Amino acid sequence: SQQGEEDPQALSIQEGENATMNCSYKTSINNLQWYRQNSGRGLVHLILIRSNEREKHSGRLRVTLDTSKKSSSLLITASRAADTASYFCATAAYGNNRLAFGKGNQVVVIP
Amino acid sequence: SQTIHQWPATLVQPVGSPLSLECTVEGTSNPNLYWYRQAAGRGLQLLFYSVGIGQISSEVPQNLSASRPQDRQFILSSKKLLLSDSGFYLCAWAPGGNQPQHFGDGTRLSIL
């Protein structure tokens, strides 16, 4: 089965800096999604990018998708302390009723 | 608007005891429903999902079972808990298989 896999890194940055995290996957996808999880809470959907899209923006978030490399990146610009969380990518395959989540990237934004 | 309720928020159970976690969704019909488990500092492991009443797909053989007695109700159960069942359990719903999922706030289960 396919699996989203983030680069296994914890990121610590200063407020105002940009944060970038990557995700790779192994099989064909319908779309790729990014989620945020604050400590001890459920995941919150951030953005969905379809397989025929290359870039998508939502507020301070920018997601890119390279299907030839089977990879995606999430950029958070002008980070804030409230952006401190774990970020997960998840892939959706055609005709599939489930998402494959990666292991997550922990981001700490220092005020 | 749609909401998802998951309870209890925390649960401490002895080994060998039964388990029942409940998840309900409001404001939508015929949702896909999902149960995940998350170990500390780890990713999500899909346990069960359901595309309709009485339809349960199991992803990982284990000590747990799931049921969907009503359209917007999803229950995770165990007859006898093991220490390895400890973790953070998350319920989620989605309008379709490839659509964004919406998560409850989770149940932190500790087995003693």
C-alpha cells in the first residue's frame, strides 16, 4: 500500500522565519493532503493538492507536488508561535477509501 | 455545520478489562468513518474504516473490533485489553474516500 513519508526531522525555528517540510510517497495518487496536529489533539486538515496540480496556496501555506519525483513540500511562511505543531502528509489513491499518513514532522516556533 | 464527538477524552483501564469507545458525527449523512491509533510521537495507524452501516473493514489484525450500528455512530471495542493497546485513539469522518478527513479530539487510553 502507498504511504506518505515525511523527512524525519524536528524543526526548530524563530518566529517570522519560514518552515519547510517534505513528504515522499511510493505509488500513484489521486491527491495529497497535509494536516496539522497540536499536542494531544486531533488532526486538522490544512490543504489538499490534486495529482494534476503542481502548487497550491492557502494563506501562509504553500504546497508543491512533484508527481515525477513522488514528493511534496509544505512551506509555512512568516511562522508564528501558534504554528508549533506536528505536520503530517497523507496520500489518497484512486478508488481507495482510506488515506496513508506519514510519520509527521514536529515544528517548534520560538517566540 | 458538521461536528464529530469522541469520548471519553482519557481512560485508564486494567489489563483484561473490556473497552468501548464511541464516536458520533452530526450534520452529515452516510459519512466514511475511521478509527486510528497513534503511539506517542508516532504517525497514525489505521485500525478500521466503514463506508456504511454494518460495513467494517479491518486494516490490522489485533485485539480490537469495530461496529457501526447507526449511520453516524462508530464504536471501537475490545473484550480483553492488552498492555499493547495503550495509545491515543482518533476517530475521523470524511464525505468520501479521497476527501479530507475531520478528526475528533481523541481518547488517550492507558492500560495498567
